[in-house]
Amino acid sequence: MFSRQFTLFAAIFLVTALWQAGGSAPRPRRRWLNLAGFAIPLAIAGAGDLWFNAVRFGNPLDTGNGYLRVDDFLRLRVEEFGLFSPAYVPFNLSYLLFQGFHVTFRAPNQLSGLALDHFGASILAASPFVLAALFARRDRIVRMAWATVGVTAFVMLFYYNNGWAQVNAQRFTLDFRPVLLVPLALGVKAQFEAGQGRLWRGLIAYAIVLNAIALVLLEPLDALFRLWLTWF
């Protein structure tokens, strides 16, 4: 939570999971003990963090983000709109959901010099198999998992950057992806039971190939493109 503050929203899901794991209604004591075991260490750690912020920055709610050294367009953003603003929503939403696998040609003639968009690719473009999560049966756990994902994603849309330099991903989605794994696993199971396994295997294979291109093959491909130009 202290390194990735938005993961605090995972408490929405975790409290529900702990409450449900406490057993049936005739055993409320176990449920409350589960919640206490979760809340007390979190409260102690949170109080320590507030104290640490007050000592460092004179304000318990100041995490130090305002002191980050940023340059170029990020500095312009922060100077004009601050760390959080609705002005960032269209850009962040585009890269969260819609931006595809984007290869640029950065040589002066734009025929070689392959590089990937530093803002990454959307979660749907890079990992389309996550759509299987929509097929999970809507019980309490799954609803709270979606609530956690939704709240976390909504808040990060207002932040001044979307993770910055990242390869074929949206780095900040790591804040909610552990919780998203729950409806994703249940949705994949439901789809396999419905006879749709081939589709989801294909989407998973596609994501693996795309990562291989981004992380391993882009440099050899660029060398091949440069060689190609010498033949003409």
C-alpha cells in the first residue's frame, strides 16, 4: 500500500472475502476476528505512514508526490493542472482501454528505428483475454472484485501520467490486476465449461506472441528492416 497507494482500494474486496470466509451467520465472532486481524495491522501501519509524512513534509496527508522531479510534457501538465485533474481523463482513458500495439519508426526517413509507444498499449489490446472476467457469475465476491477494479481504475484516470515508460502494458493496472484475477479465473472456467476454450486459448496465445515481439523480437526486426533498405 505504501509503494502503490491505490492498492488501498483492494480493501473493498478483501473485507468482503474475509467476512465471507468467517462462516455462516451463527458464527459472527469468527467473522469479526477475521476483520480485526485485517484492520488492526492496517490501521497501525497507516498511522505510522501518516506520522512519517508529517515528519518529512509537515503534513500527514502529503506523500511527497508533489516533490517529484518531472520534465518536458509531464512538468507542463503538473504546472498547469496539478497532480490530479479531470484534464487527464481523456488521455488516460484512451491508453487504458483503446490504444493498440503501437510501433513507431523513428529513423529520419521513418523507414526503420523501430520503437514502441512509451505510453504503452491498452489492457484490451495487450491482454484481450481479460474480457473473460465478464462471464464470471455475479456473486458477492465477484461484485466486490469489480467494485475494487472500477474504483481503482476511475481514480487513476485523474493522475497526471499513466505509468509513463512501459512496454505493451499499462503499468498502473497492476494496482487492481491481482483482484481482477478472481473474476477472470471464474470467467475463464465458465467459458471453458461452455465449450469456448479454444477462443480464450487463442487470445492468451496472441498476448504471449505480442509480448514476445515487444520484449524480444523488436530489435532483430529493426535490424532486418535496416537490411531491407540496403537492397533497393
